[in-house]
Amino acid sequence: MPLHRRWSPDELPDPARPSWQVVLDRQHGVLSRGQLRAYGHSKADLAANVEAGRWQRVLPGVYATFTGPLPRPARLVAALLYGGKDAVLSHHSAAEESGLIPIADRPVEITVPYTSSAVSQLPLVLVHRSRALVHTTLEATPPRTRGPDTILDLAVSQETARKATLLVVDLVSRSSISLESVEHCVTHRPPYRYRAAIRKGLGLVRNGLMSALEVEYLELVEDGHGLPRGDRQTPVAVDGKTLWEDVTYDSHGAAVTVRLDGRATHAMADVAFRDRRRDNAAEIAGRARLVYGWTDVHTAPCAVADEVRQVLLREGWDPTGHREPTCKRCTS
């Protein structure tokens, strides 16, 4: 029984078959060899059109009825046709279609059943295999893996466990995909590697961390240098609206706010205005503020920790009984 049946024109009787133009429009001018034959194009006719430069062979058994570069929608169709009726977009391609990551110039990634004969055809198609497609497929146009499964697939494909953790934090925290749905996915479809790292990332999100930069600050600056763990995502009222501060230390006796600027959106006019208003509100309230970006935290955590420590002490933090530093950069 097929996993998710997508009827092709070559499988339909003539009366039910959509018109040639409808198929061309629906599939962005890309068709399989079987579809072309269903519309009356013989093997010789197909070869003649390719030789004359009217059509082009895109992948084994897949043709474009035009010449020149393939637009992105046509490349997606070509990859899925090549993969077969049960192929779905996955990994980066599924993440792009779901709005999890920006669209980039990379091979189209598809996942097919283990019984499929499709293999990667770089630079156009990267093929993955799965025994769980019946559980992980989202019926969409084009078909793709479900959001939680896409996040897990990307995490598993990372080079290191730490990168898997950071990716999980970034994608789960800034998407509409619920934390609970990803946790459920991990429980019922355990990833074959980085399982502990993925669970760690989900735990960090549950504890209020919202980005890879926040994870780096927690681990490299606070934990690595014996600083207190601040409160995450602290609400603050500005101009009658509730905004959220990345890290605050009021519960440790110091009115200190740390902002972690790791997003390109901070340069947008409305966000810049919001941050100025938040700065002004903090100034009026007599709060100390420190702002760090990815380069600060990732490449110079010792310097960042030293600044934070100085301000915390100045604002009233009592370091009695504080944790011992574990940073190897400081002790080496």
C-alpha cells in the first residue's frame, strides 16, 4: 500500500486525465517520462525534442519542456518526480518550504522509502531514506516532512552534537512548531544519533532560552565563569506593551539586564525603535544594561564574563559561595 498516493496523469484513464496545459502549469513545465508517454510523446519524439533544444533532460526519467535554468518550483517538482510517487521534500528543502529557514541555493533534499531505487544526483538532488515516511509526511503541495520531523532530521544531520543542540534551540524557539510536538516526536521516533544533545536543546527551550546565542552565553559566560544564572525572558512593560529581556539578575540582588543581539532583524527600523524605548525605560528605572552579540560571546567569553561580573558586583550581587569557574581558556 502506498504511503501517500499522488495520482499521476499516466495512471489515470483518458476521460479523467487533465489537459496537457493543466499538467504543465501544475508541474511548472517538468514531467516524468511516463507522463510524457501518457500524453502521446513516444521515445523517439522525446529524444527529438531534447536534440532540437526544445526540451531538456533534468534527471533520469525527468524532463523539462523548456530550456535554460530551472526556477526553484520546477527543481522541486523534478526532484519529487525523480524520487517516485512516495518521495517527499525533507531536511533543508522541507524546512525552507515550512518557513523554518531562509531559501538558499542548495540541492533539493528528498526522502524516499528504503525500497526506492533513487540515489542522489548532485548538484540537483540529495536523496535520504526512511522507514517511517508513513508517520512523518505532511500532505501538502509539494509534499514534505512534518515540522517536528524536519527539525529532528536537520539536527541529526549536523556535524557535531553541540551544533545539533544549538539548531534545536534556534528552530523550536522561533517557529510556530510547539515544543511539545517535537518532544513527542523524539519519544515516538527516537533519532538515531545526537539523542541526548537534541533532548538537551529541548530542555533549554523549556527553560526559556530562545536562541543559540543565549545557549552560548549561558554555557560559556555564566557557567564557564562561575557567574549566577540569570532569569530568562523577563517581562518588562514599555509604552503599555509587554516586551521581554533576554537575561536579568534581579533575583540575585542586582538590577542588571543583559541583551543578546544575535538577529539581523535588530537592524530593522521598528525593532531598533523598540530597543531604544526599552533602553530609555531601563535608564529611567536605574537599571544597568549590557549588550553582546555572537562574536562577543563565542570568541571572547572571558572578556564578556569579566564585564558582567564587574557590573553585577557594582549593582549589589554578593558572590559569597559562587560557583567555581570551569572555563579552560581562563585556566590554560
